[in-house]
Amino acid sequence: MELFRSHCYSIYCNSLWSRYKVATMNRLKVCHNDTLKRLLGLSRWCSLSMAFARNGVNNLDVIRRHSVFSLRSRVELSTNSIITSVRQSSAYVCGPIQQRWLGLLFVQNVG
């Protein structure tokens, strides 16, 4: 599990991703899940919900939310003048990255 955490949690700069197709993200999720299944010797077609929980491993959505929350928190709390200027700009407030962050952090359940 340490191997999985060290290699599959480090999706560098994923908190800055703002332009991608849903199909691309779905393929990444499948790859992430298939990697864990192979490490655990599970069938490709089995559900991973219990495997994630039992092994204390996060799924890709949780990893991405954590990355976004961490970066957004650092940006919001920064006293650096350059970061403050960017944070106050309309590009930051209304831009695609902020919209993606809000969509990841505040998931709405429909139904």
C-alpha cells in the first residue's frame, strides 16, 4: 500500500487542472482503480469501495479534493503580495480553475 500511496497519490499539479474532458478523467480513474486491483490481486471487474476502505487508501476523487483544498487554503491564507494580487484579480475569482475547485470541493448530490 505504501508503494501505491507514494506513486498514485502524487499526481503533480492536479489541483491546477481546469480544462479536460470528462472521458479523460474517467480513463484516469479506471487506470487508478485497475492499479490498486492488480496490487491486491483482485479481479478487474470487482468493486473497489471496500478495498479502498480496508486498506486505508483514497480514491482519485478524494486525492484530487485534498490537493485542491490544500492549494486553495495556502492561496487564501498567503500574505505574499504577488499571491494576494492574483487572489484579488477577476481571473482568479471567476476563472476556470476557481470554478473547477468549487465543483470539486462542493459536490452536489442530485436526486
